[in-house]
Amino acid sequence: MNTEPECTVPGSGLAIPLTADDAQVLGDDAELLAALLARALHGVALLRAGRASVEDLTEAIERTTELMERLNGIRRAEVREFAAQKGTHGALAKAMHLTSRATAQSRRRALLRESPDVMEEWAVGERGWGRD
């Protein structure tokens, strides 16, 4: 597997290590996620430097919220697929950093009772990169 950086956040020197195949499958969504992560990191930098204005924080909160929504959709899709492939509750607990296998089982059951949400559909490629 090639792990050489293929996708770079413009102007930052920060590289997102994606294989060429991953970058091709993700398309513009890779750039979207990298841009959201860059804005979240910028917000952290402003906070640490003590120079975050209300306007800066408003934008950082908005971008961080969108990033978190998308990451949650990705995780939900992964857990749903993990269940479809008959992954064990113990392995799920370990992956989710849970100390209890029962907690992982409960969370998986709750997820499977719900239909996929918009961000979960986006994660598996059933929706475009916007909020359809």
C-alpha cells in the first residue's frame, strides 16, 4: 500500500497521507474534509495564541461543527458496516475505546434501530458533498 502523501492542504505544508486510490474514490470530499480540519486547527492556533476574535471563533465553531457532523456520519457508517460484516462486540468496544463490551453492543443496537442520517449517507457516497 502506498502511503505517500497525495493530498496537501494548500499553503500550510500539512500533508494528508492518502493513497492515490483513496484520493480518487473520495474526490472533492477529501479536499472538503482537509479544509474543515484546517479551519478547526486554525481556531485552535488562535485560541492558543490568545488572539481569537468573536468573528474568528464564530467561523471556527461553524467549521468545527461541520467537521464533527461529517466525522460522526463516517463513524456511524463504519459501525453499521462493521455490524453487517459480523464484527464482534469486543472488537467494537476496543475500536471505540470503551471498557465495556456491553456498552459497545448497546450503542451498536441503538444505531441499527435508526435509519442512516444525511451525513452517514454522505459518508458512503449516497449523497453529494453538500447538505442535499
